Amino acid sequence: MNISADFGITVTDTLRRNGDELAHSMERSSKDLNHQRIRELFPDIDFTSNQGFLAVTGGRHLELGDQIDSTPIIHINEIEAIGEGSMNLSGLNKEDSVIIVSAGSGTACIHAQNGIFTHCSGTGVGGGTVLGLSKLLLDTSDPLEIASLAEKGNKSQVDLILEDVVSGPIGQLPPSTTAVNFGKITKIENGYSKEDIAAGIVNLVGQTAARIATSVAMMFEAKQIVVVGRAPSFNGLRESLEEAASITGFTPHFPQNGEYASALGALLLAEKNPPN
């Protein structure tokens, strides 16, 4: 059986290929990455008799060597894996100029065209930022709790928007556009809730990712933006990203199963160049 693993900072995604079917699973990433960890991730696989390969990407995958028992390990560059998996999931024309936003713990931007993938920008702001700031400000790092709080909150209770600070329009920007993230906090003693803070955190991350992605997209004259990774599972983050991208005329694609784009890309690239 051909299998793959993407060792993310926060989550490890694994895939198993059974004919045309793919089985996905995920676990919290471990600080240890060795053959014992691989056996824990794939308890159903006998690596001595397995007829397929293990494709790996992300994290410190190079430390795993080239073989586990009798099963070959194929190492795939992370940028190539994200690019291949994202384009496969998106269904977009591979000849088009596309910016892929890998929104995980941090955010990476990759330019894709004609099967060539180039890392072109990124930021340390991402899903990990949501968890970290929420731990500091809300005393929780539970993604489900943060998402629930953010959905009930109002980011304009903590953010300064354009209509708060200017008397007229600025270009084509709507009056509800964020002027200063969390800028309202220093100007009021109260009036904002825990839910509003959560909404502000998620909005900050979504807007940052979108503005970097759209700037890169315009620089590369890209036609499309594709967003993958686990961070868009925060509904508020996805909405903020879409809203910020729309200001520059982009409508991002969020392909189904984007959370395991990198693991899929590793599997697909290894299948294109299987071990001898």
C-alpha cells in the first residue's frame, strides 16, 4: 500500500491509497520523529511485507532515512508537495498563473504555473497565531472554543474601521474596512467582550494572509488564489480572508480536503516517480 505523511508544526496528516480510494487521518504532531513514530501513525501497516512506499514531507522528514524495514521512504520537498496537492484539489488549469496560500500554523505563498512551484512569500501569522493570542487573551487554545467565541463576537467592537477615523472614502475601500486591528481597545474602557476579542484575533490573521496573498498575486499577474491548510476551518478567518481579498478583485478558492493538500501532493509526486 502506498502511504504518505505530512509532518506539520501542529498536526500530522496521513494518507493511505487503496485503489482509487484515499483514507485520511490526522494526529497532533509529536516532537519526536523517528521510525517508532511512523509505526504509531500507521499501526495497520507491516513495513516488512508492505509492497508500496512511504512518501514524507514537512517538518524534519529527512531524519527518517530512506527505508523503514523493507519499505522505501521517499522524501518530497514541502513546496512541491503543497503545490502538487493544491492544484490537484483545486481542479484549476495548470497552465494558469496561480498563487497558493498554505494557511497552517504560519502562512506560505507559492506561485504555481505549468507544474512549476516557487515559494514567493509568507508570514509567521497563521493558525498558530490564533491559538497563541487566544491563549494569552482568552485563556484558551482550544480551536473549537475559539471558533465558537469568534462566531458570536463583533470585530468592530475592538477594531477601528475607516468610518471611525476618516470623514470620507479612501479609494474604493468600503467604510467597514479595518483601519487599525485592535485599535479601539485603547480608546474605550469597556464595551467589548471575550467573543469580540476572539473575532478580532481571527480577523487579524485572515486579513494579514489575504493582503500578502493578493500583493503577491498582483506581482505575479496571477489569475487565481487557492487557499489550503487547516486555518480556514475557522469560519471567521475564512470570511475575513475572502473580504480582504475581494477589495483587490480576487475571489479565493477553498478546495475540499485542502487540509491535507501537502500529504496528497507528496503521495502524487512519489507515484509519478516511484522507487525502483
